[in-house]
Amino acid sequence: MRFAWVPWGLIPSWPRWPGGSSLRRRVHPRVTWDCLDIAMAHDDEDHITEEDLWELLPGSAGNDRADILYKISAHLYSRNKYSEALACAQESVEILERIDTKDREALGRARSGVAHNLKAIGQNQEALTELMVVSDLYHRESLPDVAEIDCMIGRWAYDAKDFNTAAKYLSYSSSEAGDGVGDRHIAAQDRFYLGRSLLSIGKPAEALIEMTEARAAFKDLKSVFDLAIVDAGLAESFVALARIPEAHRHAQRALDVFTTLGKRLHSTLAILPLAQALFHEGELDEALRYISEAIEIEQTSDEPDIEEIVRYEVILRDIVSALGETDLAAEITRRHESIREISDL
């Protein structure tokens, strides 16, 4: 069994909704999901421990030494010893490059280890850059697991709001996935993220195409909850394209699912485009009721997201302005300016 950071137990993941709210707490509460779950595969036959590996290290050289260092790094990572794990992974990479190893997959795994440890110690941009090097290597050498590497890059970039990079790599991973149910589920999520990225860089028509594909896949998989997530994203795309009746229909459908499932926090994903649609339809009182509900849900959640609240209040300001409540609109504007003075929102 390979002893590595590997695509281990691929579990669906929803990183961040543009605007800053973490969907990890909105999709399946308190469940941590990652496209590439970092794990170690222990050698069940030899029962190699970290102590065994340290004992083997002094007399090793070349590929063997690099492999031992990589395995030690994986052990250290599992114990949250990220700085030490990073040093071991980096030394493994240096050895493999110095001897110009023919085992390109081993080099890719070692570099992936470097990337994950960089991310673990908060060097997110460096981690993303390192993982891009891994992707280039995997594509060039036609190595396995390339879809998972591209998936990870896309989602890391998405989480960092680097939507151009996210769109590039998610377009790769969504087309590279296999035919299994888990693969199709992840590919559908990648298409959704790709759509969200395109929407964030001002390409709503292209976003609509990707999200429509994602919706069709989730419908085939009979994944009702995922369908609701996508419907909420579709509704935002339709708002951006000024296709208001379609935005209203998709947002209402998503809200109906979230309400039926008792997913109160998730319902804000649908309430925002629904309020926008109602605003454009001239239903100002209904729009006000919905956006006020979204703000109240976010403010009273376990982890209120100020960026998300500001996002909702921008819509609230437009609605109250249209209702002639200029003093309230001015107050919202003043509060947002105060927030901008002390943050980068």
C-alpha cells in the first residue's frame, strides 16, 4: 500500500461562497470536507512506524532516503508537526531533484507534501504555487491523480478568491474525473465552483452554462441538497443576466428545499437572490422581509460573518432607498464606511 498524501476517501467539498461565507458550515454542518483528503496509508505488512523510519534514515541514500524522509514527513503532518514535516518534505524534494529521479510520481508526491505543509502553517500563496508545479508535472508525465491535484488547486484558489486561477484548474478537474458515482459527484461540484468563479469575474453567461451542467449531474445523482445549492447559484447568475423570473423561480425552489430540510443557515444562500428578484419585480415589502430575515439568520448564527452581513445590507440599502427611507439608507452607508476603515472589506 502506498504511504503518502493520496486522494484518500474522496468526500464532496464546498469551499467558500463569494462574499466570504464558508460553505463548510452551510452544506453539511460540522463536517470537514476536502477534495483531496490528506491521509497516510500505513504499510500493513511491515508495520513501519515513525521510529523505524528514523532508524533507517542514517544509512540511506538517493531514492530510498527521499522516500524515508517523505514518509517521516507524513507522520509528522499527522501529528500537527507542520514545520518539521515541511523540512522533511523539502529535503525529500531536494534529493529527488539532485539525483534527477526517474520516479516522477515520487517527486510529485513529495512536492504535494511540501504544498500541504506550507498551507498548514499559513503560507497559502506559496502552497498554491507549489501545487501548481505538481499539476504541471502530473500533466507533463501523464501521472495518475491529476484530477485530484487540479481539483485541490481550484478549490484552494477559490477559497483565496483568486477566481481566474480557480476557473482554470476547475475546468481541468471537472473534465478529468472518472465515471464512478463519487467521481461524478466531485466533477459536478467542480463544475459548480467553476460557474461560481466565472460569475465572480463577470462572466454570468458562461457561469450559467457550467452551473446548468452541474445541476443536470446532481439531478441524475438524485442529490436533492446539492441541487438546492446549485439552484441558489443559478438564481444569482440569472439576476446578473437580468433574467428575473428565472432567478425568482430557482431561488424559491432552493429556499423550499432548505426550509423543508430545516437548514436555516443554508437558506440565506437562496434568500439573497430571491430578495434581489423581488426588488426588481417591484415587490419591495416582500424583498425587505426576506433580506431582513437573511441578516437576522447570519447575525444570530454561531459564527456571524461580517462580510456576508455587509453583502446582505447592500441589498437592504437599495430596498429601503426605493421605499423612501433615506435616513436608514444613509445609516447603512455610514456603518459600511466605518467597517471599511478598519478592514479590507
